[in-house]
Amino acid sequence: MMGLFASGKHSQSICDRCGMAYPYLSIKEEWNGSRVCPECFETKHPQLDPPKVTADAEALRDAAPDRTEPAVDSTAYDNFFNGLP
């Protein structure tokens, strides 16, 4: 079975940036989809990729439930400041 496309060894292509004609096989595709000549080719700058952000850890592994303290009787503490004679 023959290939679906020609090899392009005798073809010309136009650079998307400078508009000059170049051999088809020397044209490169940039990260943004532009097909440019080797002189106009620029790699993608690392700052264009956002850093990976992970969620903060909030849960504890094997955490124990909260303690329930017994209620404290407020009449157990007799002193001068609670208004008793």
C-alpha cells in the first residue's frame, strides 16, 4: 500500500513568522502550532507552564476522636469573688 502523503523532498513551505520560502523538510512546528523556519524557531519558555499546585494536607492518619470532659459544677469553688457570704 502506498503512503497517503508525498515525501516533500522537492517542496517549498512558507514560514509563518518571516514569510520566506524554505524547503518543506526544514520547517519546524513550534509549541503554539506555528510552522516556522529554523532561524525563527523559538522553544517554549518555562514560565508559560504554571507550576503544579498540590492541596495542603489537612487530615491526620489514625487520628483519635475528641475527648469529652465532664461538666464542672460551678458551686464547687467557694471563694470571695463568686458572691457567697
